[in-house]
Amino acid sequence: MSFPSDLEIARGANLRPLTEIAQDAGIPTEMLEPYGAGAAKISLDAIEALADRPRARYVVVTAITPTPLGEGKTTTTVGLGQGFGHINKRATIAIRQPSLGPTFGIKGGAAGGGYSQVVPMELFNLHLTGDMHAVTAAHNMCSAMLDAHLFHGNELELDLHNITWRRVVDINDRALRNIVVGLGGRLDGIPRESGFDITAASEVMATLALATSLSDLRARLGRIVVGYTKAGTPVTAEDLKAAGAMAVLLKDALKPNLMQTLEGGPALVHTGPFGNIATGNSSIVADRIAIRTGDFLVTEAGFGADMGAERFFNIKCRYSGIDPDAAVMVATVRGLKAHSGNHRIVAGRPLPEALLAENPDEVHAGGDNLRKQLSNMKAHGVTPVVAINAFPGDHDADLAAIAEIADEYGARCAVTTHFSDGGAGAATLAEAVAEACEEPSSFKVLYEDDLSLKDKIAAVATTVYGADGVEYSAAANRQLDTYEAAGFSHLPVCIAKTHLSISSDPSLKGAPTGWTLPVREVRASVGAGFVYPICGDMRTMPGLGRQPAAMGIDLDESGEIVGLS
């Protein structure tokens, strides 16, 4: 008998009323704003209402550097949350909201998988409560007001060649990456080059994720820089008088969304900032609520530990003031063998037979990536736990090799089967995490606010990535000088680089050494609250492949969605 699809499993779930889930978590039901039967907004008043409740242990789920095989971070996050229930502990999970781009592109949805999912799956992956569209509208409101300002005389003296604010849409559409606006006639605007990013890459999305309250969101929106004058003076959304209208459009979007796992546990789903150029983590306000709802709060950081977890520690935790108690490092046999560099793996094609053969030596070779990521956790003073996401056909000797690497670093380790067994398959992992959280916390950020931007970049590059140093283009040096002069040097850094390697070169697997991080450009997300150096070619608007997932998504004769994954 074949294993059922994620959608079939999700549709077979016995959903609990969200009021019951809220009550179990201690969230007053009057603070729920239902969006149908599957989701509800949580009023921000819940932060104060829950303030006297005990603080949960705070656990971040991260992983080795991603491979085309997928390591299963979201599935592990959900599985771990469910697993705590099997050891008589109460847990809430907090994860990002998916973009329609990957849902209809090649990656698919982001609700987890197998018997470790957030449900209803269709609602989760398609629109949910409309937060993505609110971000799109707020961002494009600012874009429209900027172009109207230019049309009506450009009183702020914006340099047409140094406008940094673009437009966004929540669909993969490569044809919109670079455009010219204002074509037509005199009444159709000022012609200039611009472009579109995907909504998840919007600074508004990152701002929403890092805001700590509605008033903080309003202030951050005002600080968004849309461009510069010829003298290099930044022009903000506040200067355009756009920030107020943007805040109005985002007022409800700032409220986290309550959903549930397949086993009826609470799941807060909120915000989805891009993992390459932004934080790649769910929202601070969701965590501020969830941290008071049980024994454990389990959240997920995007991509590998060198990216999502580093930003979780140095950006999200810096602004939230909530220190993590443990980090779960997801690893797979196949993923570590891929990091040995011995196999060519192409998404959508059969796996090489040699990859599936028993070979613990190859796991140890690729295990340099796991070793470096565990070292990165310890550099931040966080106790790591290795979750071995086991697949059918994995060999015992290969699984044991991962456990040996974990033991080298004094990290607890557990084999998990949560995809096929749900929470029961993650109970051993839950026990290991609970033990790790009992260890004294020594969490620390990697750098202090008062360091220069270059010193902050160097700290991440050398300590987390293992680079020998950093090289800057002439343009990057000028931009850093501009940001220092504008008073942005106190901000943390969010280095935009490939997610396919700890280095800036996606072809380098494992834990590369003897390389230098090349910074070609530096941009400032002042509203969100970080400066992001760009290393390599970062695509902020994905494109659809020859056979995108959208081709297989449809409605059947009874009106049910089919093909969603």
C-alpha cells in the first residue's frame, strides 16, 4: 500500500475547534478573531494578558546547509511540537507563512509533511488570512505615492537614478524583474527604470516580522528608505507621508494567525520574510504570545544554520529580547552524503544509486558541514541537539555515523520518524530537547551594536562562514560610507548570499576553507532594522520552471482542490 499524499493526510485530520486550542494554551477566547473554521487572528492584547504566565523554553529548529533533497526543517518543527505531547509536555510551534510563489512553483507548500503538518493544508498554503496581500498592498501604496511625488514636482529632490524602492507581487514572475514605469504620455508619470520583487522579499514583510508592537511597526515603516537625493541624503516613507497609510493596511496583518497541528496542538503561523536577503524567521509578536502558552515554544529558522539561525540569534533575538534555550540541528544521511561532493543531484531526477548505498565514511566526509553548523551554535552559546530525520532505506551504519559526529561536539542526538509516525516518531527527540533546555543558558549575540558595519560583516563571515576575510567592491565601500554617515552603523547585518553553501559559492559543499567573502553591493533595510551586504547574484523575484507545480493544481468535479503539495 502506497503512502498517502500530504493533502490526503491533511484532509483526514479531525480538527479541533480553535477555541479549545486557545483555551488549552491559555489564550482568552475573546481575543480570537475567527477566519472561518481553520484559522483565527490573535489580538495583540494577548501579549499583555499572558504576561504573568510562566515563560516557555524557547527552541529554534535549524539544519545543515540545504541540498536539493530537502532536510525537513518544517516537518521536524511540527513533529517536535507534536512529540512533546507524547512525553506529557505542552508545546506551541511558530512558523512562517508560505508564499504563493513556491506553492505554485517548484518547492511546493510549507505546512510540513506526512503526519507532521499544520492544517488545514489548503488554507495554510493559499491566502490564509490575507497577510501576504496586505503586505503587497502596503508596499505598493508606498510605490504609488513615490511615483506620484515625482510626478507632482519631486519636492524632496529624489535622485531618479538612486531610487531603491520597487514594487512587489506574490507570484513567481521573472518578466517583472526589471521594468520601465511611467511610459505613455505626460500624464502617465515620470519614466524611469524599476522592477518587481516577490512579496516575501519586501522590506515591509521583514518589518512586519521584526516589529514588537503596533506602535513599533508604525515607527519602523516611517524609517523605510525609498531612495536618496543627489547629495546622498536618505528619503523615507515618512518623508513621503506614506507610512501612516501603510500602517493602516497592516493593522490586522500584525496579528498572528492561530492554526493547529495534525495532533491538535497550537500553531502560530505569521509572516514570511525572504531567507536570502532578510531574516527568514516568523514574527516577534507571534513568539511574544506563544512564549507564554505552554512548556515549550518551537520555532523554525529558514535555510541552514549559517543563515536562518545566525539571523535568528543576531537580529530576531536582539530585537525581541527573548533568549533561546536550545537549537535543533536537522540532518539527513542523504544530505550529508551530498555534502561529500561525490554526487550530482538534480531536483526532479532519480537519485544516484551510489547515494543510497551504505557508506558511513561518506557521511563522515560530508559531516564537515554538520560539524561547522554545530560549532556555529556553540559560538552563540546555544546547546545543540541533532535531529536525524530518517528516511526509509537509510542504513543503520550511516545513521550511526551522524550520531558519532554529534557526540564529537557533545550534542545530544535522536533519530526521528515523525514524517511517517507523527509525534510518536519525535518523542525521543522531544526528550533530548527537554534535557538540553535544562542546561544553563549562555546565549550571546556575535557582535555588539557599537561595532562598525565592516566589523559586523567580518564577525559573521569569519566565525560563522569560515571565511579568511572579506573583500569589498568600490561600490560597496561607498555605500557603507553612506550608511555610516547616515547613522545606520548601529544596525545588525544580514548577509545575502547563496543558501546552497556555507560559503558564497554554491558549488562548494561541506565546510569550505581558504576563501574570501566578496561583497559587491550593500543595501539598507532601515525600517526592518538591518543592513544587508550582497554577495553574489541574489534573485528577489523567482521565475517559473518549464513544469511548475501550478500545472498540476486544479479543482475536481466536486470542487475539491487537487495537486497541492
